[in-house]
Amino acid sequence: MTAMLALEELTVRYNGQPALERVTLHVPHGAQVAIVGPNGAGKSTLFKAMVGLLRPQHGHVLVHGRPPGDQTDPVAYVPQREEIDWRFPVTVADVVMMGRYGRLGAVRRPQAADREAVARALDELSIAHLARRPIGELSGGQQQRVFLARALAQEPHVLLLDEPFTGVDASAKEALLGLLEVLRGEDITVLVSTHDMNTAATRFELAALLNQRLIAYGPPAEVFTPAHIGEAYGGQALFVGDMVVVDQCCPGHVGDGIAHRHSHTGEEKAP
């Protein structure tokens, strides 16, 4: 399969401190990849570098063989919910139409094709009835769907979702996973960052385990091994039989976080 996304020796630093170190990753066209790692692993940095929001100190990102922003095929990026000002006075329809701005040209007036793309995205996310509601009045799951609709309105070939399962209930999470199944049939390349190792292991064909550098990449059964998980999480991971307990809160306090089976066969459990 041809690589849709190619990261070569990607290095990003903040104030001289490493956020990503020499990450090399090739993502096939139409693949769905879970990016997994502890807090501070560089998952958000990775996505921002992919869309050109951050300039790497070394290495490069290529989409269809071209750098970010230099291709006609759009890359849609949905950031974490806490990065968005939900008090901004716009409606759901306004937000979704923002996904079309890159196609509007100098006049920046939506045409029939833009309005149709927005309507399709609203319908696909089952939020057409919320079109005139202010985004600040919505629940967390509804807000997540709005920004997903904005991304889909771009008609992207690549979709990056940063922690989309955080702060949403189980039904909203299942709805999002159902949408990913639809996108799989449309050959849209999808990368999702998540702390949820169980979902990454059972619902994605490829996984990348990251902690500033790439520790493992490939089929989840080959990535989520005790050795790789221990290397990624260090003292934040504790193995109990076929369970791995990952501290998502406070380094040095193993057991305060989430437990996952690394055998990929069981359900996620709380410690």
C-alpha cells in the first residue's frame, strides 16, 4: 500500500526540551491508526506538526509526497476539547461551515456545494437538528460531533483526531467508533490519539506507541506487549497477570489510572 503520510526523523522541541525525537512513521492510504502514549508523550505535538502548526527542528512530514499545506487533498485536524473556547458566540452550522473556508477563495462566500457539504456532515453526525444552537449550550459529546462535522465538511483524505474519547460518555464514544467504520469504507486515512489501550487494541488495525520517540508501530498485537508498554510508561505501568494498570494521573502513584488487558481479548476494567 502507498504511504499517505510519511514522517521521517521528525524532531520537535519546545525551548530546547524534546517533545518528539526522530519519529519515523509511514501510514498507508486508508489505514486507521491509534497513537497511544502517556501524558506528555508528544501525541498532540505529532498532530500539530502533521498539519504545519509546528515547525520541526529536524526531519519532515509528507502528505502524498508533499509538505503540509502544499497539497490539494486537505488534512482535517480535530484538537482536544480543552483547546477550544466554547464561549465563542457561534452556532453549530457556523462552526461546520468553517470547514469549507479553505475552499471558498477570495470572496469567501459559501456556494451551493459548500452548503451541501455542511448539510451532509451534519446529517452524518446526526446533529442537523442542532444547526442553530450555540456551541456553548451543547453537551461534551455533542460538541465533539460538531467539530468532527467541521472536519468532514472539508472532505479530507486524512483525518487527525486528538483524544476524541476524552470527556464523552459511552454512547458518544460508540457513535464515534461507528463513524470511523464508515470512514474506513470511504478510504479516509485516520489517526486517533488516545489513552485507551483497549480500544486501540481492538478497534484499530495499526497502533503506534509513543513517548517522545516511537517505541513500536504495527498491528496492535505486536505493539502492546509487556516490554513495549513498560518502555513507554516506565514506572507508570504495573503488570498484574494479563492486565496492565496505567497511571494516567500522577507519576509514582501506579494504580490511580486505568487498567487494560494487553492480551486484547478482555474488556477494559477499572483498577
